[in-house]
Amino acid sequence: TKHVIKNIAWTTAKNFTLERGCQQIKELISTWDIHESWLYHLEFLEEEELKDSKRYHYRACWGLPTRRKPVPRATASVYFVIVISKFKPDVS
């Protein structure tokens, strides 16, 4: 079977906020085929100021907690970077 990669409608740069970035990453993650037993939390890590843009770093961390072991023994992390141009703030 062919795997189709789904995407979302990303916000424009001028409408970007840290919270909106978090919401959009969660929206993107919701399109992934991940079993419901895997739970994750998403956190904002840092804002990086560059000459031409700003980079917003986020991390999603997954684990398989259970009643007997609420703190997972193993986790998996995915890192996201949203880049916002300083020159074209009206486009995504």
C-alpha cells in the first residue's frame, strides 16, 4: 500500500504566535498514524533570532505510560522548527 503524507494549512507569518505554533504542530501530529496508547506532550524550547528570520523550536515527547508504570521506561522525541521570515511577514 502507498503511504500518503498529510499536511495542514499553516498560518501566515504575520499571524504566528508561540501558542498558534503549538496548536499547528498538534494539528499536524493528529494526521499521523500513531496508536492511541502512545501519549505525548509538546513543549516550546526556544526562540532563535537570526539575521533574516526567527526560528521557534518545539519538542514532542512520546511514551507508553501504564497504570503499573506511569513513568515510561522509554520515550521518543520529535523536534520541530518553525521559521518565520523577517522580510515576508505576510506569507506563510
